[in-house]
Amino acid sequence: MHTLEIDGPRACRNDELHEMIALVDAVMRAGSDQTFLTDYPLVYRDSNLQNISINKVNGEIVSVVPYFPRNIAIDGCRFTIGIISPTATSPDHRKKGYGLNCLNAGIEKMTTDGIDLSVLWTEIPTFRFYEHAQYQAVRSQKWFYSCRKTDAGLFANNGHSIVEYDPKSKRYITDIREMHEKAVFGVLRSTEDYPSLFSLPKMKTLIALQNNEPIGYLLVSRATNKPGLLEAGGEKAAVETLVNNVLDELDDKTALEVHGNLTPTVLGELFEERMPESRTPVTEGGMMIRINDVCRFMGKIAPWLEQTNAGTARKFSVGITDTAGLVGFEFTGRGLKLGSDRLDPHVEMSLREFTSIVFGAHSERPVDVPDILNLFPFYFPIWELDHS
């Protein structure tokens, strides 16, 4: 009998990076002129290799699961997420547990590093794979708007000068960052992230100028993985000029998807005003979330829980049946006290069911919400450009 030499799951080394990228590209970029190495530069930089789990069989990388840590700030809350990047297993080595082993290794490292949530996006048929690791599909976290050249007239050209951002010179990158950070941004991008994110393949950023000063930007993408109008920032009139320009230059057959968050964005507000009938939720696949530590995460969003509770005195507890966890919620005039005692009333559910309640249920994974948990759902935006 042939003996298999298994090496992993473990972190990817720098000298294994290109072999690992070749596997992911072969599985998910076949026939494309794009590569994950340049599509997701933050994920595959040296400092993140420790967060890329691989399995090798007889010296060959057969499975990979990367994640990229991100800090989130929303509604007075701060917490961390690990965004699962595209995973891949060699076709000759599927259904042998290598991919799930890599995923579990990543979860173990996230838990050790104190990362509160793990997040990913996938298609409905692969929900079941991630459910083995207690991920749960949640409600649509964004809106799409669809537009064409014929819609250009719905958006005014307000007379701004337009220039294209040059990734080589990096002129205007500070202005882009400042405009973005005036929005409800969720993910805390570092100053060093911006040049990488705004120089991705098949994307361009248009800048609207007024008296030679940048007052708006719009990111336009033709990339396979992130197509459409991805994000905008600055003054609404300036963004409207940019949208008019982009739509007017389309050919008659091309349709563009416009990405909007559930939280207000200048781009979403503009399309809601001009083309509300074109708004649709994400229906193919969706976002999945894993809560790595329920009690710790509830503590991280305590400011939002207190604000949403609006001073009502109440107490209850939730038991998580498959992790033997229990979290008690006690709201008083002094705020929220979290603990591990069973309170009355008390409900029990699986981690995945609780995740659906906390973030809102996906239509493919409906759950009944007990009255005592009507504070939820909680929402935080992850802009399309921040999807790793």
C-alpha cells in the first residue's frame, strides 16, 4: 500500500507562496488573466503568511485556507474579524478532509489570537461545507443597484473637473482616505492599506476636482472578483458628476452593478434617490459568520446593545448547546452586565442558530427568534473593497 506523507495543516512559508497561488489560481481562476496574488495583495503579503493554512501530501500543496485579520469600528463598538479568503483543494484530493483541517486550523489560530468573528462569502451549495465548522449564513448585508448607459441622464454633470488617480504617483491617496473615513466605514483600513487597495488590477479611481481641490472619488472595477461601482466618497454632487461620466462612457450592452451597504453611503444614497426601483439584495450565495467566543463578542458590542435596549430593565440568558457556553444579559439603569449565570427567562440554541439571530437569518437558513432576543439583528458594513 502506498504511504501518504502528510504535512499540515500548518502556516504557509514564503518559499511555498507561488506554489500555493498556482493551486488557488488553477481552481478558481482557470481561463482568467487575473491572479489571486495581485487581486488580494494584503492577504498574501509576508506578514500574513502565518494566517494561511496549507496541507501538503507527498510534498505537494493540496489544500489552502487563508484569512486576513481586520479591526472593525461601528456604533461605539470595536472588535476584530478574520476574513476567510478564497479557499482551494486540488481536485485529486477532495473529500478527504484536507480543506476542513485547514479551516479548523485557521479557526484555532483566530481563537488563540483573540479574533472575535470569522467572516466569508460563498455560494449556497458550499454552505454545508462551512457549517461543519459552525459558520452560519446570515441575511444579505448589502444592496445592489443595476445601471446602464441610458441611465446617465438621471445623474447630473455638476461641472467638476475629473482626473484619474495614478497609483504610481499616489497623488490624492490621502484625500481618498480622508473622504472614505468620513463615512460609516466599519473596517479600519491602515494608512498603508490604501495604496494597495487603490491599485488593484482592472480598477480605476476617478477624482472630482473643484478649484483644483479633490472633493469626491468613485472606484470603478472591471475585475472578475469585484466588478462594478465599488465605492465612492466625498460630496454627493461631486460623486454624481463622476457617476454621470462613467455611465455616459459605457457601451449600449454593458450593465454595471453598484454596491451599497445597509448603512448610509454617498453612493447608495445617490442611487436610492435616482434609481430606487433598481435596488436588489444579494440573492446568489451570501455571507457566513462564525462567532469564535460568544460571551467575549457580546462584550465587544455592549455599547450597541445598551443603546438598542434604550434603558429597559430586563434580564435573560442564552445557552449555546453545542459549545456548552452560556451568557447572561442583565440590563439595569447602569448599563449591561454580562455573566455566565443562568437567568430567567432562559433559552437554548446551537451556535449557528444564535449567529442567525445576532446577524439576521439567511432565507436558506431561517430560524425562530425568541421574544427575549428581539434586540437583534446587529449589523456592521464590510465594503466590497475590503472583501479579501
